[in-house]
Amino acid sequence: MKIIIAISTVAILTFQGCNQQTNNTVKGVQYAGALQEIMGGNLDASITLKELQETPDLYALGAAEGLKGEIQIFNSKPYVSKVTPEQLVVENDFTSNAALLVYAQVPEWQEVSIPKAILTLKQFEDFLEYTALKAEIDTSKPFPFMIEGHIRKINWHVVNWNENNVNHSREAHMASGLNGIVVEENVEIIGFYSKDHKGVFTHHNANWHMHFRAKDQNLAGHLDDLLLGEYMTLKLPKQL
């Protein structure tokens, strides 16, 4: 009987250890919720950020529950931007829930200089796919990427949806909160690329979804358009 109890105790401890390791490890690109569900009116939480609070090397973007803000996570630090009656605020905690979240664990990045001739989003998307293939990343699967440096311009928005409005569209979401333009700013941009997740975590007309944070001011949100600057860096995961 004592042997059976000892074995059972070891098994329980081993099982608990495996669960803890699983909770702190993200394999590949994961997502919760979907854009098409949001467009259908489901704004409920699909995941709590607290579930990922102990995950190291975490990068993520998404929309807050109820479409009341934008979620950005850079290296396990959250930047949750929300619209208040007074101003835009950026919270650095894991208390929010997400209607949509796409995320990955990236312990190490590889860096590539973006040529000066790459200015527009279309040019960048072509460069991104070419560079990812050259880096032996399987572009048939989703992967995260980052852009760092001094941008010329970013068009952005932070959603603040009226719960009484049932007419969902991308244009309505963008107009519901705050919109702005950032020029000549040092930024970090987190993005996810996929050819096969339109309506899930990329919009119907793009293979990417990007959010940003400004390094020199308290600003973060959804990236709508971009004009790159000189000497910018593309970062791709060394492994997923």
C-alpha cells in the first residue's frame, strides 16, 4: 500500500509540473477569438490576459473585450490602450480580457535591415515574405515579426465600441474610438503574417495584422497604414 501511495504522489506531482510547463509555453502562433466572430456581433472575452501573465518572451496583439481598447504585448509587457472621456490611456497590466488575441513566444529574434527603398505597406509585405523565405521560415504557416526604428508616418486607431451599436464593419470600428497620425517617431511594431487566416486574425484584404507602440510617448494601438523611415529593422523569429 505504501508503494502505491508513493507512486501515486509522484505521478500527481509530475502531472502538475507538466501542466505548469504547458501554461508557460506557447507553441507556434496561437489565437483566441476571430475577426469574423466580432463582425458577427460576438464581443465577449475569448481569453484572459492573466492566462498568459507568466509566459516569458511573449508577443501578442488583439482587441479588448467589448471592443473597448487595443492590446499589445512586447516581450511579456502589456500595453493596453483604452479611450477614456479625458484622453487615451495605456495600461501596463494583465487585468484585461481579449475578444481577439493572436500571440507567440519568441525567445530570440534575427535582425535584417530594411532597404531604404521600402516605404509603403505593399512594398514591405513583399519584402517580408521574401526575407522570411530566405531565412527558411515556412510562410505557409503563420509567423510573428517586428519592425523597429524611426518611422515617417503611422495612421492608427484605438477602438471604443458603443455596445448599443449592432452594425459592425471595419470602418465603423475604426471610427468608434480615437484615430490619429504619428510622424517621425521611434516605434516598435508587432505583427503576425499569414496567408490563410483572413477573417480570423488578419483582415480580408491583407496577409498581416500589426499594432505598434511609440517609444517616446504614451501611445499604442492598431496600425492602419505605414510609411517607413530609413535605417529600420525587420525582426524575424529564429524559431517558433
